[in-house]
Amino acid sequence: MKRITKFSILIALCAFSLQSMAQKPEPVYSVVRQIHNFDWYEQQAKAWKQEIDNGSKDKMAWVYWFHANRYAAFADAKKLEESKAPYFQKAETILKMAEKAIPNSFELLYLQTKDNTGGHKSGDIILKAQAMKPYDPLIMPELMNHYQFDQDKAAIETVSQKWIESNEMPQELLATAYNNLISLEPNAILLVNGDNDTYPAWVLQAGKKIRPDVTIINIALSCIDSYREKLFAVNNLPALQFKNDADRQSSAIVNHFIEKVTDRPIYISIFVDDDNYKKYSNQMYLTGLSYKYSKEPFDNLAVIRNNVENKYLLDFLKQTFNNNYAQSAVNQMNTGYLAIFLKLYEHYQASGETVKAQKIKELAKNIAEKGNTTDWLKYFEK
């Protein structure tokens, strides 16, 4: 009987231990740094809500609970909508609760910058947060956005330098941004869209003075009048006015540059959804990590080869030795190299450069496996 009792206690302890491990709260970062599935976000929403309910004094618990809710929607909006779990709450509900629980705190100010209801002026809020914790990595994206809207070059430069110094931005993302910028023609316009496509390029350009001649245009932000009007004016770009909100589309931004800017090379980042330039697909030429718009055909394969063989920093694709908390996001961004490497692989195969073909194939295999895009590998078997 004693053995049975001891055995039962052991099972209970193991079950409790496993449950505790399953519900252990972990930092919940932005999806531009870490990518998880819905179940993970649900687990963290539950764990951080429990920490808060247990009276945790850690103000970041509110940030992580908010993030878990926010990114659960990114992972599976339908599941989140169907869930009735108490740890899943609307953003405005969490904000109201946080206002009572952590008033006058840096963490609350950060959360208020995410308020999409119009209840808070994000510009004023971000400057208050900056005053409390200058150049804290948590607010770097919002701080950068604020100064980009103002086109405050000095402030953008300072934020960029501080962001680099913080080591928050993964080196791999900076290397990819470098590769993209360094391969563009002089005085080019580069159209970008995603966070990991935009911020690293801004940071390198302003913080490291890499390709200051290039004008980086975020397509999504350019749909906002206040940003677009000031940005275009400062860079002597043709003005664009939308007739109505129905016309306020990302594709309209791309169309505007292709049709109105004729004296500068136009590039569109490979990470921009191709629906935005479908109209011009036959005039888009892959040159590396971007497509170049050109009315006349040119030998883009020669450009790709020169970029990859002579300009790009690629060692990080072969091997990394640092413990990168954003590795899942990095792996996803790295898949952008697959289209370039496939073009080169086919070229090397056709020209009898078998050693180079094998090396580029191995590099592609490494990227595809880490980025969960192994479907690409069948194209490297031809």
C-alpha cells in the first residue's frame, strides 16, 4: 500500500511538474523577431495572465500578455475569435486594465503606442516613453517611425546609431539589408514594405552611412498622407494625392513611382508582395534581393552573379555561432535568397561550373531546411 501511495505521489508530482513547465511564462517578442504557432501564444497568454492575477510586480508581464494576445491573432485569427478563454482579451480591454494596474509607467506608455482606437496620440506617447527610458529597445521601432514621419534626419541618425549599439537588431537582418542596398545602382529608389525589410535598411543608411544616395520608401507608410507628403517633398519626388480611400492602395504607390519617376532607377524589394506590381511583372528583372523595373531587357543574370560573387556578405548563411533570440525570423528572411540562388544554380549547371553549382545548392538546402521551405529543393535537383 505504501508503495502504491509513493508511486501515486510520484505520478502527481511529475504531472504537476509537466503542467508547470507547459505554463511557464516566457518573453513574448514581436513577430518580427520570433515566430510561433497559435498554441504557443495561447500558452503564454494563459501563463502571463496567471502571473498578473497572482500579483506579479513585473510590469513587463502586461507587455507580454498583450503581445501574446496580439500575436495569437496573427497566428490564427479564427481560433482566437472562437476562443472564450479569459486570458484572451481585446487590446482595449488589456489597456484599460493596465492603466489601473501600472499607471505612469514606461510599460504602459509602450502599450498605449499600440492603441489603434485613436484614444492616444502615439507621437506624444512615444516621446514620453523616450524621456523615461531613452532609446530602450522596446520602443525603437515606434521612435524610428515618429522621426521618419517628421523627416528629422538628425534624430533618425541618432536612433539608428543607438539601435545598432543596443545589439537588439540581429546582425543577419543587417547583413541582408546591406546586401540589398549595396547592389543598387546610384541614386536608386528602393520600395520596401515589411518591418525586417525596412528598419535594417533605414538603420544602416542613417547609422552607418551606407548608400545615402538611395531613397528608401516604405510602401505601406506611403499610403498615409502625412508621411508621404513630407517624405516626397524632402526628396523632390512627384506629389501623389488619392482621390478617395478606395484608391489608397499599395499598388498605387508602386504605379506612381513607375509612371512618374523616369530619371532614377526603381527597385522593389523581393520581400514586397508581387500583387503590388503585377501590372508591370513583365518589366521586373530580378537583380538580387530586389527587382529592377526596366522597359528594356538587360542581362540581369550577369548582375545577379556579380552581386552574389563579389558584393554580398553571405557567411552568416553558412554558419552562425551566436545565440540569436530572433533566429526564427532570421530563418524566414533568409528564404529570400532562394530565388537568387536558383537562378545562379541553373546558370552554373548550364555553363558546366559544377563546383559552384554544388556550393550554391548546399547553401540553398541549408536555408530551405531552416526556413521550412523545403519545397524549393526540388528545383535544385534538375
